[in-house]
Amino acid sequence: MRPSTPAPLMPKPIFSSGWQAPRLVSNQRAIAARGHGVPGGQHFIRGLATHPRAQLVQLAHFRHPHPTSTTSHRRALHTTAPRTTRPDPRDTQQPQSAPGNKMASATTFYDFKPLDKKGAEKPLSEYKGKVVLAVNTASKCGFTPQYAGLEKLYKDIVAKHPDDFVVLGFPCNQFGGQEPGSDDDIQSFCQINYGVSFPIFGKLEVNGDNASPLFDWLKNEKPGIMGLKRVKWNFEKFLIGKDGKVKGRWASTTKPESLEAAILEEINKQA
């Protein structure tokens, strides 16, 4: 009778799923060779040389994933310790406080002191008891001709209510760089081209980290369409009542003369 051929010896299974690890690779050079052809494989395998048992398991899975291996086994092989980022002790800089934080204690329009055309603080409390139309302006904007409408509105209402109304202009260069001049240039432009007689303040910003506290307050008190607070463009208009509260807000496209009725309504209210 012909003797039977003995069955080939197979490596013992490492996992309960029955997956068989391939033969142990003899040395690091062979291991590195097997890493070729796999992106990053050569460096990955060389890093396993100091842990022979882990080397065999990780190398086998890296090069020969088996469809019967369980999800937990695959996760265990590929999970690495999370990387932690330690704070740099040299980084001692603290966030700067935005100018708008100064409005925290403000409750009315009269609590603010923006800079006037000479760069000095101008207390808005000087306008207490008046209805105020505050407008962010610019000299080179498509809406700049509204200066004429604002001046006419101002004169018409003051003629009937001399102590009850004022328009205040606040030049701003944030929209298309359309107010590039100095405060003196702006004053001259308004007077020469439109005969503006209402007060024009110093140039300021209405949006962002350097926004004037006054405009931060105005935007918070009266958000625009869909609750958006940012000023969208030059010549937005805010109406403040005699009590110093914001009563209305209108977009750049709203013509000044269309606001006369709303202004007179506020003037006729009892303080």
C-alpha cells in the first residue's frame, strides 16, 4: 500500500475568526521589500521591527486583509493613540477686546460720544429730546446724491419744528473705498457740492472689529431684513426717537424724502 502524504503544517490561527497569518518574514530587509508597491508601506513596515509579534500581525493585515476578519479586529489593528497638542508656553498673547464692547452699558443713543470733524469727542446727549436721522455716508458712491435729499428733508422739517429734528452724517470708507478723503476733504465736498448744513462727523467704521460702538449699538437695536445686523452699504438710515431708542431702519435705496411721514410721527409723539 502506498503511504499517505502527511498534511502540510499550517500556522496556528491568531484570531478566533480562523484567519491564518502568513509565514514569519526572516529579517528587516525582507520586511522592507514587502512594503514596496503599497503607498507608505515601506516606512510603515520598517517601523514594526522592534515588536516581532506585533510585526507579524500588523504586517499580515497591512498586506493581506482577509474578508473573514471581524470589524473589531480591523479597528484594533488600525486604531492609533490620539495626538495631543500641548499649548506653547511662549504664546501669551490674549485676544483684543473689540471696540464694540464699550456699548455694554449703553441704553440710549445719547450715551455715545463719537468723534466730530476735528477728532474730538462729541456727546450725543447734546441732541437729547430731538428726533435724529443717523446716516452712514460716502462721497464717491452711487447714492451720494442723497446728500441733496437729506439736506432738503432737514431744512423742510426744521422750518416747522426748529428744535425737534436733526440729521447726522457719519462718513465711512468700508464700502468700495468710496470715502477715501480726510475729514476736512469730506466737509468741503459736502458743503461745496450739496450745501450740507447738518452735522457731518469724523470718518468711522460701521462693521467689523473696529466698528464704532455707536453703530454696533444701532445694529443690535434694529437688525435689518431677516435679522441681519451688518450695514449693507452707504446711506443706510436709522431713525432715533426722542427717548433715544431706535425706531426704524432703512436701506440705501430708500430716498430721504420718503421718510418725512415717519419722522413727523416721532416728532408729534409725547416725550
